[in-house]
Amino acid sequence: MDRIGVTELGYIGLDVGDLGAWRALASDILGMEFVEDAVGARLRMDYWHQRIVLHQGAADDLRYAGFRVSGPETFWGMQRQLKELGVKFEVASPAETEARHVLEFLKLEDPTGLPVEIFHGPQVDYHAPFRPGRGMHGKFRVGAQGLGHMIIGEKGIAASERFYREALGMRGSVDARFELGGQSIAPMFLHCNERQHTIAFGIPGSSKRLQHFMVEVDTLNDVGQAYELARERKAPILMDLGCHQNDQMVSFYMQTPSGFFCEYGWGGRPSLAQSEYNVRGDVWGHNIVDPSLLG
């Protein structure tokens, strides 16, 4: 059987303790549309009903991650693949799929216990144009590349790599080896579409499931505007503007009200057909502004 692979990181769910602070970040600085609902709120970045779901809760961490497959045929194929690999999963109930605003999804866990959802058929609201929380020069770069990427925790890189590569059909490799806080690291970066990476792990220093998530815009002016707004509103900035070597993203990092970070970027290059690596994380910039945020 040919390997079935997910096509994008479609949505994430977060447990957050302070919805008001999240609204100020997501709407006023990032430019997302903030919509209150029964569980807390949902954040829109395009025509999709939701890209990030904020659940009122004390954990302040990643609650689940939803990865898309193309349709019913690949959804059934994914179930066969998971069974062959011995990966346990459940098919979500109709009530659960309605709550996620998808046609169907599977519930499983990665090796760390992170709830993973594999879905098809997201609700797309073409009748409800995306309304950014602040004026934007452009728009979010989503579409076939999904909502962005995320860096997550792991309990052994090999186990996480095997899960995301074999069970979810992702591709990629180590593409950076560098020093971080006096420690040599070699993170694993995996992709499932043209975005240079959709998920990565192997970066130490976080006690949370989620180290950071990244969203991308299609104009550099929106990154600059968000950076200025973050500084004006005294949002905690971890790293200043800079350009990564691996995905060549121009971005900055700020701390969210939940403690993990958000990378806001522009200009990422596509995923590569052949592997390469670098020995320095950045082309320029991304200097640590506030080391205390690293804990």
C-alpha cells in the first residue's frame, strides 16, 4: 500500500486561562478575527470557520492538533495504515465532528500523549469574509500550506520522528545543527506540503507541549506593523526581527498570554526535495531580547 500522508496542519486547539489577553494579542497585534463561541473563542485567518480554537482552561498549552487528509478515500486509507502500524485510534462521533466543524476525524495520540486529530472536510464559510482584527496590508499565507507550523515537545526524537513520518506520512530531516544556551542541538523538521516545515521537535527548554506556533503573512509590512504594535503595547518579545537559514523566514517571536510563543513571519521558502543543513540558526537577527522568557 502506498503511504497515506496528511496534507496540512489545518487547525489547533489551545487551553487558555485569559481570553481577554488572547483577544488583545490575536486581534489587535496579529490581525486575526476573534469570534466568541460556546467553548471560548475561535480565531479566523481566512474563509475557514476556525483555524485556532481557544478553550477556556487553566492548562495554557496545546490541547490538540488537527492534520488534514484530502477526502473520504484517504481518510479510510489512513485508518488502514494506522491499523497496520499498530497505532491506536478512534473515529470521532457525529457530535464531536460537529464541534470541530469537519466532516470526519480520527482521534489518536503521538508518543508524548499529544492528542492528534486527522480530519477531512473542514467547514469553509465563503459567505462570511474574513475580517481582520486590525488593518492589514495583505493577508495570511494559508491555503494549501495550512495555518503555519508548530514546534512541539518530545520524549525522544526517534519515537516522534517515526510517528510523524510513518503514521502521518511526513517528510524531512535535521536541517540545522547549532549551539543553543551552550547545548548542541539538531532539531528534526518535517513537512507535508510546500511549507518548509509543518512540525519540528528537538528544541529543549520548554515544559509545555507547545514551544511555539508560527503564522505567516504575505507582505513584510504586516510583520513590521505587528512588531511595532507589540512594542507599543509592551507585549513580551523573545526574539527581535531576523531571518532563519532553514526556511528563510523573516520574523520575530513574542510570548503569548499562555507562556508559549508565537512566531509571526513573512517570506518563507518552499520545502526542499533534497536535504541540507546549516550550522547557524539565522542569516541575521533573531537576537534574544528578554532571556528571562525562556524560563
